[in-house]
Amino acid sequence: MSSRKTRFLIWGILVLGGLTACGTRLPDLPTSAPKQPYTSDPSQYEYLIGPGDSLNIFVWRNPEVSSSVSVRPDGKITTPLVEDLPAINKTPTQLARDIESVLSEYIKNPVVTVTVGNYVGPFNEQIRIVGQAANPRTIAYRQNITLLDVMIEVGGLTDYADGNGARVLRVVDGKQMAYRARLDDLVKDGEVGANAELLPGDIIIIPEAKF
């Protein structure tokens, strides 16, 4: 994790700690996620390509220009006859149409299909889990992912975690909001009502318990 990202997360924790110390109780994480300006409603979510994704590009009847490539850190791809084509923040179908447009200069009526492997997704849509998770990490967003799904992927909480003191940072209408996530109730007590839907870009901060 870069020093810039680390500073941002520490700043977020300090701000949230200040709010709690001042007696301001944060709202619980909504069980139904609001629509965001940078993604579609979770029920209609379409995957967007991100750096690090593996792409299989199939050109019908033209195996010599079909290929498998990885999206570069700059968000572009290069395939036979197609150089430095932007790929990030596009659906596989949109990218296929862009490739067809370039190939049409060399091939008559090209038909392209793009499939994705090793899902990573755009940076701003990844879910980040920091603090007292057993395995803090970044997870690619997927449709209808929930707090429970994320807890399973990170291996649950550590023995020192204050699960019910966890916070979710989320951008709502262009503003960063903080919500309380009741992870102890969810993970340790099996309280299904504490589960909640997550959105692309959510940051989950799990503090250490004060013994």
C-alpha cells in the first residue's frame, strides 16, 4: 500500500475517532445500498474492466489476431493490429466494439468477443478492508456482495478486533459518509439483521478493541 493511501486511511480513522469522542453516533450501515454516481444500482451492476484484468480477445474467423492480454497499469491494452487501446472503465462488450472499430481498417466486418479472467476491476470500485481483519486486503466488487461475504474472504476478525466499532466509509452524492458496521453481531452472534449490502469503493475500517 502506498504512503499516500496509508495517510488517507489514517486520516479517516482519526476523523471517525474524533466524531465518536465528541459523542456523535454514526448511523448504521444501510441494509439497502443507495445508488452512486460512478456505478449502477447493485441489482443492475455491470462489471467494468480494471488494470490487472486478464482479457481473452476472440476475433471470429481470424485466429491470427485473437489473443490473451493483461490490462496494463496505465489502463491500456495492445493486441495484434491494435496498439495502446484504453480498456479500463469499459464493459467487455464496449471494449469489443472499440476493438472492432480499429480492426475494421484491416479486416472486413470483424466480430470480436471479449471475456474477462482474474477479476480486479477499476481502482475506485474495489472494496478495501483495513485494521483488525484476519487478512486485510482489497477485494474486487461483485454484484450484491455483502458484509458477510467480505468477512468470509478476509477470514473473519482478529481476537483484538472491536467488530461493532467498525466503520464503512462510502461516497454518497459526492460526499464521504461514515456508517457503523456491527461485525461482532454479524460474525460472532450470527445476527442476520447486521448484514448489509456493499457498494463499489467502500472502505471498511475495523479498529482494535480497548481492553
